[in-house]
Amino acid sequence: MCNHTSETDALIHSTDPNHPANLICELCKLFYNNGWVTGTGGGISIREGDKIYLAPSGVQKERMKPENMFVMDNETQEYLRTPEVFKPSACTPLFLSAYKLRDAGACIHTHSQAAVMCTLLFDKVFRIANIEQIKAIPKVTEPGYLGFFDTLEIPIIENTAREEDLTDSLQEAIRQYPGTTAVLVRRHGIYVWGESVWKAKIYNEAIDYLLDIAVKMKQFGLDPAGEIGSEKKIQQLN
């Protein structure tokens, strides 16, 4: 599967820190430091123009280099560049789903502990409301962002033995929840996408904050989607 020449290497070598190959390395290291992509799990893909840049499988995220990247033609979905050693990420068809169904500019996959815990604490849909950080999440189906009093909903799909086998259920969740910018995978993690890599980063950070605080609310018997003032019952007990 080798397509590794000086010509194709030009696709991933750049002094521009905002070049997708450089950004993927930078963000993977950041996500590693956040505890979201421990081991070789998780990944990120960026779409720029007619090209899709993909992190490979089996590389420790904090040690990733531009030369490890796969580059794909967005229209034909054929690889323009493949590294000499590594295999494509099993996340690839799921990333492509976000590009196809949401016209995303980037897609992030993490194994965040907060994400995994929420898939154990919620049934089919994660819901949270009346938390300020919700205002960082887009409405998707209309211009603007969710408000403080809105309820954020993220569908939860069941995990499979092979990651690529999640594709159909992820696509179905995207269709059933046109306002979502993420899909949770039970006992596995989360996929988050956005119009650009920076939007995807913001959404991922905001959602992980909300997932984490939802876990803590559950520990105290609070409903993350409960009404304002419901916390007073807990306060009275203390």
C-alpha cells in the first residue's frame, strides 16, 4: 500500500504551522496530554479543499510526525499518499461519514473517560441543560449556538468489535439527530466534528467539559437535564 515519493511527501511537509499535517500532530499531542487518546487509541482527520488528511493507526499520539500522515482525495476517496509503515486508521470511514453527511471540515475521535462514563449512565441519548458551557455548541440546523436554557442532546450508539463496523449506526444517528455535532459510542468514546478544525476543537472541548460535569452531577443525585433549582434538594440535605 506504499505511495511514498518525494512528490507525495510534498503533500505533508510544510513550514506553515496551520498545515493539516502539522496541526494533526500538534492536536494529537494536546489530546494525549488531556488524557483523551491514551495508547494509540483515538485520532483526528482534517479536510482542506479537495484533500483529507488522516492520522494513521498504531502510532502513539504524542509522537506523531507529519510523515506518518495519510492523504486522501475527497472526491474519489483514493489515497494520494500512504506512509511506508503504517495502516489507515479504523476511524477512517467514520470520519468520512462526517464529511459526507455534515460537510465537516474536521472530525475528532477520543476515548475520553467522561465520554465513556456517560455512555454507562445514559441510555440512548445524553442530555444536559442549564449549564453555561452549552453556549459553545452550534444549533447546526439553523444559524447560531445553543442558549443557556437549551438542552444539548447527543445520541449514543452501541460499540462493535471492529471500529469500522460502527459506520452504519453512526450515519443513522447523524440522520436521526440533525442538530447533533457529536455521537457517543458506548464503552468506547466519542466522535465530534465541526466546520473547521478549530470549530471541531472548540466543540470537543466544550462537550467533554459537559460530559465530565454530567458524571459529577449524577454522583450527587442531580439530573444533568433537570430544571434550575433542582439542586436545592441536595443543598438542603447538606
